[in-house]
Amino acid sequence: MKAVIYARYSCDNQREESIEGQLRECRDFAAKKDMTVVGTYIDRAMSAKTDNRPEFQRMIAESGKNMFDTVIVWKLDRFARNRYDSARYKMLLRKNGVKVVSATEVISEGAEGIILESVLEGYAEYYSAELSEKVIRGMTENALKKQYNGGNVPTGYYIDEQKHYQIDKLVAPFIREAFQMYINNRPIKDIVAYLNENHVTTCKNKPFTKTSVSAMLQVRKYMGEYRYRDVVFEDGIPAIITKEMFNMAQQRLEKNRYAPACMKADTTYLLTTKLVCGHCGAFMVGESGTGRENKKYHYYKCVSAKKKKGCPKRTIRKEFIENLVVDSVVRNLFNPDTIDRISDAVMAEQDKESTVIPLLERELAETEKTLNNVMAAIEQGIITDTTKRRMKELEAKKSEIETKIIREEIKERRLTKEQIVAWLTRLTELDLADEGNKLRIIETYVNSVYAYDDKIVVNFNCREEPETVPLPLKIVTDVSDLLTVGEPLVFTRETACRAASRDFNFIGF
């Protein structure tokens, strides 16, 4: 019989050794029952009160592939602590020809075994519910005393011997200043720099980042609020900042949540490391400039031209070139035939990468052929000690190879063609007005883009033929157009004279 082991522990407070102990006892059980263990599924810090466990769900899904016929658990409560989940998933496994056995609980195969298994599952659910009630009751008592109830202690506090929050007088002033900086419209990156320069660390003793500062600004304990479930004390712990400061910070956070660009210092240039100058072969990098009306413009510039090494390539407007490249991808690759071809290529690549399984399958076929020859000899009456021994050796070898194949299949987790097609199709449905979606498309499909003054050449990741896109000429009739275009330009004589007669900042040209 081929078996897999499912092991689990509930929370971070338990140690990795508990998993090792479960695996050891399960393997000993498998050896006594003459089972071959072909794989393991392990969920760490996952409660069995829910079925939302990644490895558990993977095991259920792969049970239908005939790779194993038994699931070994240390105890039944490792599988589930919920009678509904236990019955539901055991039924699914039974449909796939797989049964669940306990390595440490003796359960017979008859009617008595069914009753015993039900009792064990019911007790596991009862124990889990009772333990949860006890924990909540104990933590509620702590909350009523305004005591620490576990979890991360916010930067600026420490827990005293009586398990109460106390202000860290060395760190709290920096937290107060961080809130004040944010209220005064300072960008979060400045707050990150301020805290890190003063060696203030997060509650996990790590340097601050934009994400951790944003999370810190939402910690209600800083204004003195103690909260656990339904227990709330407005002034339950010492406050580092006033309630007015906290509320002002929340107002700015709410505003920035609907206008996230306000928090960004830099613009994302989507073609970075992909856009190449067609004249000299150097990369084109993002730059920006400001016009007469204080409006900011973004464009790409050749590195050689930027360093004044003689390259004549003019700059090109960011939005113009990025939209042009995305349009090229949509035009060439967003169709069913291309998606099907890309999917076939990915499947072929997966086959190419898997060198172990084809070799094992060939070895298995040769072993089965030899085994059939020995069986044919036995059927013809050629029965000797040598043929018997050879047959046993071949059967053992066949079983060993089949086990290796199953282990490799469990380890590999291949994508199906349907999964690949579904993912590529989802890319075609993205909102192309969103910068993040444009970046996903460019990163997935575009290998490089060569920019010339009159055309661009787009090289794709999934096909050999590039696309040449001619750049339209734009006739400039107003000097202000110089600030807003990135296309090749044709000047009228009148426009050129007006531009030459003014002290004009030729941004990007």
C-alpha cells in the first residue's frame, strides 16, 4: 500500500519538534503495516478548526490522482477538529479510494471502529471548543484588569512585571514626533528615514519601512485605548499622543487611501531595463522636467546622450512610448491562437524541465517488459529457484520505481494547460488604464524595445518575430506643444522662429 503522512501543529507557540515526532511515529506505523510512504503534507501553525490549510487542501486535491491509497495521521485531531469537516473530507477521500488511519489510536475495521472514530472526533471538537472558551475567558479577565494579552507590543511601550503597558521614555518621544511629522504633511519616506536614523526599530526589532510606518500610524494604543473583543477602555493604558493627534493622522491616511499618488515620491518607469537606444545601444532611463506652469513631465533619455557622449537620440515622452508598447502587445498577442500557442510552449518547457520522470518511466517500462518475459517462462513450465528469485527482484524493483515516480509527481506540482490558458486570458481582461496592469503586461510579454527617431522595434518573450511600429510625425504649430509631445516633430518656419526668439526650456528635446 502507498501512503502519505499528514502532520500539523496549531500555533507558533508549539515547536518544530512536534512535527518531527508526528512524522517519526507515522513512519514507524507505516513500516509495521508494510506501507510505503510516498510523500508528506505538513501545515505549520494551522488550526484544525478550519479547512483553510494549504497542504491539507493540496492533499485532498491530489488524492484523486491515484498516487496513494492511505493517509496516515498521528491522531485523528490532526486531520480535523470539526465533525462536519472530518466527515466531508473523509467522504471525498473514500470516493478517490483513499482512507484515513491513525498511527497512535487503535481503531478496528468493524462497526465498533466506526463508533470509536466518531467518539474520538467528537471529543476532539469538544476539547477544541472548551479550550477556546477557557482561553477567551482568561484573556477577558486580563482585559478587565487592563493587562497585556499577548501579541506584538507597539514600539514605545514595554510590559512591566504586573503585565501592564508602560511607556518607554527613551523611544516614546520619537513616536510622538513621527505622528507630528505626518500631521504636518511630511511624506512617509521622511518619517522612515527619521526613525531609522535614530535607531528606533519596529516591535519585531527590524528597521522601519513605509509599510510598517503606515501600520504604526493606525495603532490605537498610542492614544491610550485598550481593546480586547468587547472590552474597551478609552484610557486603559498610558497615552503617547493625544486623541486629537491620532484623529488628524487618520484623516490624512483616509485622504491618501483615495489618492495614493500623494504618498509617492517617484514615478514608475515601466520600460526600465527594457528600452534601448536604437542609435548607440545604451539603455534609455527615466527622467523628469518642469514646464513654465510648474507642470511636471516624464520622459526617457538615452544614457549616452545624458552623459554627453555624442548620441543624437532625442528623448521620448513616457506615456507615449509605454502606451505604444502595450498597444503592440495587445495587437499581436491578445488573441486565442497566440494564447493557445504560448500555452503549448509552456507545457513543452515543463516537459523539457522534467528529466527525472521520463527516465523513471522508461526504466519502469523496461522492468515490466522483463517481468512479463519471466512470467511467460513460468507459464511455459520453467519454474526454478532462479526464476522465482528473479520475479521477486523485478516486482520489488517495479514497486520502487513506481514509488519514485509518485514522489517526483508530488514534488513537481505541474501546471495544466487549462490553468495556463486561464491565466493568460485573465491578462487580456486587465484594465489597461491602470499602471500596475501595464507593468504586468510589459514584464510578462516584452523582452526589449529599441527606440529610433522614426520607429520602435518591440521584441516579445513568446515569439521570434519582432514588430516594427512607425512613429507618427507631429507638426508643431505652437511652442507650448514642445512640453507635451514625445513623437518625432516637424516644425513650421514660423514656430521655429518663435521658439528661437524666446528663452525657452526645451524639455526632453
